[in-house]
Amino acid sequence: MNSVSVLQVGPLMPVVQESITRDYGAVRLPDAPEERAGFLAREGGTFEVAVTSGRFGVGTELMRALPNLRAVVNFGVGYDTTDVAQAVERGITVTNTPDVLNDCVADTAIALYVDLLRGTSAADRYVRRGDWLSKGNFPLATKASGRKVGILGLGRIGKVIARRLEGFDCEISYHSRNPVAGTSYRYAASPRELAEGCEVLIVAAAGGAGSARLVDAGVIEALGPRGYLINIARGSVVDQDALVDALLSGRLAGAGLDVFVDEPKVPEDLLALDNVVLLPHVGSGTHETRAAMADLTLANLRSIVETGSALTPVHP
């Protein structure tokens, strides 16, 4: 693949967008449905590589409209918005940007952990409202160190979160599809078993159809009224309706959420709750990490164009 036609799907980080336009003459897929349909009918067969992000991806219908597609280059570690099953069937390479964002996503999980248990954001609002002056001391919070923490998904990011929690003297357990070799953390055979044995459940599982609502009403019920849930994975991994219901009824102590089912929409009922910390999907949102993600995205594209193979394929 010495010369390819590149399609940009959705907005990208400016440095990535500028580079693929300058170096490869990338064409942006129209956002409006009417324009998109006509564009794909005319041009769909010309594109061999699509560059996109975890938020947009190359879904089922779009992939079908690109009959000569050879690769999907994804900015982000998550690729659940891309039809990987169809890609496998058609021999289309899908890439992502693993490892370079592990530290910052793990840091975000720890920030949510401390904030949620100690009530940091709620205490900040208490001061800003003038409640400290008018109502007295802020209510007591929960100790963050020494807790039983369950990690759902002990992959690259989950392992970094666990190492961070060791510094808090936490008792760590986990559930993944299979036990992870070389770890001393306790393995739970199911998400529900994991929730039953912990006080804080941190969701770090990959998104996609296979993990949809992995944290269901039963898992949330198992955490119980003194349990906390933190999600830095994908909104789809948690049954959001069941989570909101448990928080409103007091059947869950609190939640720290960086991801939601229909971003950027956040359930209205959560906005007024002081026992919930809400972030706008900023897990990897640092200058350093986004720059590293951009570099790896462009390196994958360059490798595909020059050699026909990717550096970090989800599947070859």
C-alpha cells in the first residue's frame, strides 16, 4: 500500500486532522445524513483507510458503504463503535492506541475514588455556596484507605489502577474473562461475586457487545447501600437505568462516573446528587497523553500506508 485514499470519520484532534489532510489528502465524511448518503454513493468505493476516534468509529452501515476499506485507524483505546466482526470477516485491520493512556486513565479512576469516598467535590460546593458559614461543618465522609476494592477488567488499565490502590493499602480483587497469570489479587468468578466481596467496584472492562450491561441490576444490588461504583470504561458496560434507580433509592452509597451511555447526555436525576461525581469523559484528557495518542495514531497510519501492516492492531 504505497498510496491510499484516506477518509476522516468524525472530528479529530487538530494535529491528527491537519497531518492526515496535509500528508494523505484525507477527505472528511459529511456529518449530515443526507449529504453523507450521497457522498458515500459517489465516493465510498475510493477509500482504503478510515481514520476515526473511539467516539465515532466505523459502524456496520458505514463499513458496508466502503467496499475497498483495508484499515480503520482509531484514535483511542476503545473501538466498540467500530464493527470489528465485519472487519474480521472482510480482512480489515483495526488499530487502537493502547498503553500510552494507561497512566492518565488510572489516575482519573483514583481521582474519582478519593473524591467519591471523601466527598471532595461536594465539600467544594459546600464552601462555594456559603454553607460552611451558615450551616457549620461539612458532614463526615468515608475513609479512602484500607478498603476492599474490586476491579472489573484487570487488563492494561486495570493493572495500573490496582498498583495505585496498593498505595492506599487496599485489599484488591478482580474479575476478568479468565484469571490473570502472575497476580496475587483474589479472582472472582463473576461480576456479581466480585461486587459481593468489595466495598468499591471499579469498572475498567473493554466496551462492546460482549460487555454490554455487564454491571447489571444484580451486580449493583450485590454492592449494596454501603457500596460505591466507579466507571472509567464505557457507559455501555453498566446498566445506567439500574444505577440511577439504585442511587435515587439509597440502595447504593455513591458513584463516580467518567462515561455514560449516550454521551454527552447525562441522566438528569444524577445532576443534583452530592454522592455522585460526574466527569465529561476526561480519563485520558491530559496534554501529554493526548499527544502520545496522536503520535501513535499517525504512526499506525504511516505504517499501514508504507508497509501494509499496523503497529498496534486490534486484530491483524
